[in-house]
Amino acid sequence: MPIFIVDDDAAILSSAQFMLEGEGYTVATFESGSKLIAAFPQAKPCCIVIDYVLPDMTGLDAYERVRSSGGTAPVIIITGHPSAAIREKVRQAGLPLVEKAFVEDLLGAIEAIGPLH
């Protein structure tokens, strides 16, 4: 089962995919929340990493729509701008938040979910 990564920044998608595949994970990438949502309910990722700021919706909006489409995979929100308001919204949703200077932090958050391989 792949890890889904959602970000409108091609460099972030590429670097996260490279890092995670180097650790043995299978990765699928999406440039927008709507492209992620279109993959459900057929998709069965083991984890979803979603940027908070997307061109078509927030990461939390994408998370809610994935859940309403039957998605049950754990979700990690990433952001390059971790304002207090964003931190509070993500905390209230009960999701982990990782800053985009994230290589070790993202890998740690994914591994904290449990065995995904």
C-alpha cells in the first residue's frame, strides 16, 4: 500500500518521494486536494501526507473529504508556514503537523503511525 503525498510544490513532492522510496516505501503523489479526492474510495493508501495550503482547498478540507469518501488511512498535515492558527486547527482535528523542512520529522511521523510496509 502506498503513502500518498499531496502538495502543489513539485520540488516537495519529488524530494519527499525520493526520501520515502529510499526507505522502502511505495509513494503516489498528487498536486491538489481534488486529485487526491478523485482517487477515493478505490484508493487504499497506508498513510496520507497533505500540505495545509493547496491551490483548491486546505489540507484539512481535503482530509474531511477523504474521510467522507470512505478513506481511513492516517493523515499527516505538512506546512511551510506553521502559524498559531494553523497549528490550532490541525490540533483540533487531532492530526500531526510537520513543518516542511521535514526530512527526519516526516519520516518519524510516518514511522510513529506503526508498521506500514
